[in-house]
Amino acid sequence: MVFNRDIARFAVGVIGNVIALILFLSPLPTFIRIWKNKSVEQFSPIPYLATFVNCGLWVLYGVPWVQPNSILVVTINGTGLGIEIVYLTLFFLYSDRKLRTKVFLVILGEIIFVATLAICVLSFVHGNKKRAAIVGSICMVGNILMYASPLAVMKLVIKTKSVEYMPFFLSLFSFLNGVSWTAYAFIRFDAYILAPNSMGTVLGLAQLLLYATYYKSTKRQIAERETKGELVMAEKSVTGVAQKPRNDSRV
């Protein structure tokens, strides 16, 4: 049986699409929590802002006028772009005014950047190879920023010895996404896809190791916090009962 690179690349690309979709949807429990609590708490918007601009850049890279035969790159990143818009809308609604302003300005800057790049490349650069080189190089930087964006959260994890604000499934599927797209880039060599995704594989693995390291201490901290909360409630109840006879005696 002859190995067909195109079929193999397409198959791995489909797998990559599925894993990337799960990656995009993995923060859903986090945003359900934000929606229920009406607060972003200590969750960082950086990973979602980085993913938003990254998806926009890869959609541009995958269009036929830049890099032909890259429909799978367009489909998944177009889907991811829509999902990130929903996430950032919730983040915008439930953050304080200062953070909300920062998020809005970053989003506006990202939109202007991608739109300007698209206009300049499609209008002034001729030939797919040149266009792919320019957009692909910028995509590489964007993808690295997306994979590196959890570094701030990883720093918080090490500092607090808690993974409460580093969602497990986001870390897991970041790793699997890096693995699948690294394989995709190797089948028909594409340095612009290979470089950032191989880095993403390493960073995803680092997050999983942190999760394994601090999982037990996180459970312990949450249990202690819940116990403390129950004690405070019990003290308030006792205080209320103790004060009630004094109120009755005045009557």
C-alpha cells in the first residue's frame, strides 16, 4: 500500500480540527461559572485575547489567496474565532470597569491589526509564496503567544500552589492540539505550523505536570476554605441565638 501524503495530511488535519474544537470549548465550565457568579474572579483574559487574534491570523493564512489547499486551517480557526467572541463578551460583561476597558482596547487593537494586515498583504503583495511567508511568519508569533499566554496563570499556580484557576481540560487539549498540528506540519513540511505547535506541545505538557504537582494541595485548600466558611456561618448562627434573648427582654 502506497503512502499518500495528501490523504494522511487531510486525516491528521481532521483529527486536529476535532481536538482544536474541544480545546476551544474546554473553558466552557469556567465561563458557566463566571456567568453564574456574575464575576470573572481571578480568571485571566489573556489566553482568550491571544486565541482571538491567533484565530483571526490563521483564517487569513488559510484563505486561497494566501495559502491554497488549507481549508482545514480556515474551518477550525473560523469556528474558534466565533467561540472566542462569545467568551470575551462574557468576560467583558462580568469584569470590573478597569479590566473591561483594557479588554476592549486590546480587542479593538487586534481587530485593527488583522484587518490592516489583510488589506496590505492582499493589495500590495503579489504571489502566494510571498503572501504565505509574510502572514505565516506573523501567525507563528501569534500562535506562540497563544501557547505562551497561560504562563501568567502557571506563575499564579506556582505562587499559590493551587490549580483552581488553571482549567485542566484547557491544559490537556492544548497539549493534544500541539501534538496533532505538529504531526500535520511534518507530513507535508510547513515551518509556519510546525514551530509554534511544537512549542505548544512542550508548554501543554508543562501545564499538565503542574496540574499533577499541585492537584492535591488545591483540593486541600478548597476543603479548608469550605470548612472555614462553615465555621463562620456557625458562629453567626450562635451569635444570633445568643443575641435574641436580650432583644426579647427589652420588650
